Amino acid sequence: MTAFNPPVSVCRYCQHYKPMGRRGGACEMLNVSVQAVWKGCQLGVPTFTTAYESYAKCDLVRQN
């Protein structure tokens, strides 16, 4: 069994995370409410990733 290593450690460090209010935010990729401190998922994209890397990853996810 392999270990789960998300591309970002927590939601707040992801490009798709948008803060809303004081405690939470939203994941624009999944269209759901999330907390900034939640563990990152496999769809996470680091904040300072180039646009090409970000879009290539999204295309791979959509193909599967």
C-alpha cells in the first residue's frame, strides 16, 4: 500500500482555495465549503505553480 502524499499540505496553500469569512473558505475545483486547515487533496495545486502545470493536471483528472 502506498502513502497518500497530496501536492499541498493543507487547503489554504492551494490555488483553488478562496477564503470566505473568518474560519472557512471554498474549494473552487470541487464547489464545496472547506476549512483552511484541512488536509490537502489530490486535486490540490500549489499556489505558485505555472498555469501550464495546473491545466495539465486538471486534464489528467478529467480523463480518468
